[in-house]
Amino acid sequence: MRNICGALLMTSTSFGLLSCNKELDKLRPHNVIFEEKQFDTPAGYSKAVLGIYSLISTGSEASIGVGYTDMQIFLSEAKGNTIRANDAQINRNTDAFDYINSSNRDLSYTYAYWRSSYNALLHINKVLAHVKEGESNPVILQAKAESLFLRAYIYFNLVRLYGKPFYQGKGNALGVMLVVNDEFAPGLAPKRASVAEVYEQVMADLRNAIPLFKQKKTSSYASSMAAEALLSRVALYRGGTFSSPDKDANQLAFEHADKVIRQGDFQLVGGDAFKSYYDTDNLKNTEDIFAINGEFMNGIIANFLKMPAQINYSGGLYRPSPYFLSLLEAKDARRAFYVENVTPGFPEDHLACNKYNIGYASLYSRSPYRYLRLGEMYLNRAEALVKLGRDTEALADVNRIRRRAGLDEIQNLAGEALFKEIMKQRKIELAFEGHASYDEFRNGLSMERNYDSGKSSAMTVLPTDTKILMKIPDEEMANNPNLEQNP
């Protein structure tokens, strides 16, 4: 990225912040006028931030037909063992599933995901740059808080894909570029910051955002509790393995999850409402903390996971794996999230994930992406507690999740056995929601598939294997001589 403008096309989806041109300085007077008009009222800030939510749902590379949220879900799930691929083609999906990690824009999702991420970051930084020191207007402060949260959200997701798990060298490995201001100039070519530096930026943004939230909005928007919840997850990712935990990080993960749980704004959905949880949007339940609203997009992830009703459409080539289905007990209420649905030619894989099917009529659905919800907070708190040696409290949390699922409570479980139960419940509870593979690798565990898929045989991927890292797109490497490619 020798020239950020040349590498990152600024879309007009949210607002025309900049025009990409090698002679950016010549366009500056026009941009200044436009920016002053955009940010001359508090409402202008609100509209600018609303546009950023659109960017983190659809992305800026719509030509590939897959949205930013779709990629984010799929890039996690495809690298895990909860999913089986019946796709035998060479395409972007199998590139991720087979751990090929091509850097070519036509063979993988890396170009579209990287570019969409930094495009949204440039918009965010522009909003933040216009907030004056000592600003007191609550509408502008709300916009600043949401922008800080969204920047943390993007960087955390980026570093999970392109950087090694934190426990490996305590974050000393290469992460991603940190661009945290709106100062652009020809020849700007940032280096990759370390994983630890990216994590510190993420946590600083979330902490700075929390006191600035001034409005009570729905779960489709960032909030102070969403920031607390994300801090819990980020700290957990820094928490080390069960055999070598980081006490301070796990204490933070516990405290932030505990605050969200005790604060009381959110309640676990139970009974029949839980079985139909994914049939309702995030505005109609008490569990969702932060969700990407499906009204911003036409998500295609449902098409990956389930055969559409219209037989003339293809789809449904990524199904719950036999390993995952073996984890579900007969009376587990979460079985309701997997329904009969046969893709022609694959009668054996007759169950499909039904978590993204609101308004799913052909290729697309309007389902939200539930990025943070209370169920995860109980499991975050449980994992942090077991790593802190507080087994009784950890067991109480995991039993809370088991009871909600209609399962019997477990008695007298402690230590590593309890940790394994927590990991099992995370796998079942959070399946197909963007946690697969990350939970293994951040804990120093291997991702093991004991089943064949498409053209792929069973495989074991170690957390230290370099192929867990996505490659930086070729275009970025060509334009920025300071970037170092992943192995």
C-alpha cells in the first residue's frame, strides 16, 4: 500500500470523504468544502456513522457477490471442524476450507476482506478526526463512541485472520497495519504492527468509547455494553492456554463479561423462544448485545449453508459436520437450529444450519449477524474462571448454558475436564457464528477433522502451523514495499 488512496478505493456508500487520486493534494480544497458541510451539524456525524454500519455489512467489493459480513462468518467457520464441504470446485470458498490461503484476488477472499476493512477504517478515521478536542455535544460524542467501537471491531477481526494467536510469543508476531488517523499522503506505506500493538489499540478504543455513549439504541448499534462484551472477548483471546494461562488477561475477561451479565439489560432467551431465536431479528429479543442488522444487506451466508427452496439455484454445499452433530445430545434444544434440507446429489448431508434464514427466499436472507450475545458472555466468564482456578464458579456458568439447552447439570467437574466441557459448549452454542477455529488456535489446540469433505480428506491443523494465517493480497504487497507477507 505505497499510496493508501491507490490501494483503497473510497466508496460513496456512506459519504464522499475523499476521492482517490495520485494527486490527492490537488483535490484537497474540494474535499475540505465537502467535509465541512458533512460535519457542520451534529446530525452530519450521525449520518456519517450510519454509513459505516452499511460498510461493515456489505463491504466495498460487492462485485464478488459476497458481503463483508458473509466473509467474516465464513472465513472462521470454513477453517473449523463444525462444517463439512460438499464443494469440490476450485473457488474462494474451498480456498478457505482447504487452508490454501491464496493471495490472489480471484482465488480467495483476502483482497475483498482486506480492502473492505481498510476502506471502512478510512471512513471511521475521518469521522474521528473531525471531533474537536473538548467536544461536549452528546450527539457528536455518541458518533465518536460508535466510531471507536467499530474501529476496534474491524481491527480485532483483522488480526485474528492475519496474525498468530496471542499466546505465541505474547503477541510479538506480525499483525496488520495500524492506520488510526486521516493523514494521507502519496507514498504512505505503513508497516505491519505487532499482534500485541493491534490488541492494545483495540482495547484502548473500546475503553475510550465506553464513557462517551450518550444514547440508548437497539442492539444494531454499538453501545457501552457492547464495548464491555467485546473487551471480554479480546481479553480472553489474550488469556493464554489452559496449561499456561495469563492471569491478568483472564481476570479482565472475567470482569468485563461479569459486568455485562450483572448489568441486567440482557437476558438469556429460553424455552420455545430459544428454539425460534434465529427466526427473529435482533430487535425482538433480550439476548443480542451487538448484531449487524440484516436490513443493511442481502446476506448470502444462508445460501452457503442451506439449499434454497428454488431448485434452479445452487447452494447448501457447507453442512454441519458429522463430528459436530455427534456432540448434540438427543434432548439438546439447539438441535432445532439444524433442519432437514437436502442439496441435490448429497442426500447423506441432509441437515442444514438454519441460523441465517429470515426472509430467505432465493439466494439471500435478511438475518442479522449476532456478533455479541449474552450466551457467549456466560461462556467467556466460565473460561476465564477455569483458567483462574475458580472451578466452582466456572461450572455454575457452564451449567447455566446447559440448562438453557435442556440438558442436565454436571456435578463435580473441575480442572482440565471442566475446561474441555466449556470448549464443547462453546462449539455447540456458538456454532456457525464466527468462532470456529479461533477457539482452538487461541488455546493452543489443534483443529481436527475426522471426516472427508468434497475433494479434501480428514486433516489436523496445528495452532503453530503457518497456514492458519491468511495471506495479504498481492495488490497490497506490490504497492507497499514495507509489508511483509505471511509465510
